[in-house]
Amino acid sequence: MNFKSSRLATAVVLLPILYLLIQYLPPLLFFLFAAMVILRVQYEFYLLVFQDRERVPIFTGLGLGFLFSWSFYRADLFWGGGS
């Protein structure tokens, strides 16, 4: 299987799942899916940056990344309620 067909197979599987997450499931599940994707990409980035160092900065960054994404999901808690 070459590169293009593997990407196409991934899209065929993931696009219906993404559609279901957005259209039918509660917003919390979409947020959790998006947060998992964000944390996975962020973890890969940190592995490239902190190759031979300890893991504490990686887990600190992942925790802060989750809090940052949570602040968009629950903006009323972080940035004040209102309209």
C-alpha cells in the first residue's frame, strides 16, 4: 500500500467518525476527541524538541496544552460569563 492509498484509507475511516462526533454526539465528546488529537500532536513535537532530556517539561507542556484547550471549551469559566 503506497502513501496516497494509506492516506485515503485513513480519511475514509475517520471522516464518518468525525461527522458523527460533530453532528450527533454531545459537544463534550467532540472536545475530548479534539483534545486527544491536540495532545498527540503536541507530544510528538515535544519528543522532537526534548529528545535526550527528562520528561518533566513534556508532561508540564501537555497539561498546559489541555488546560488551554479546555479554556476554549468552557470559555465562561476562564474569561467570564456574559453574552
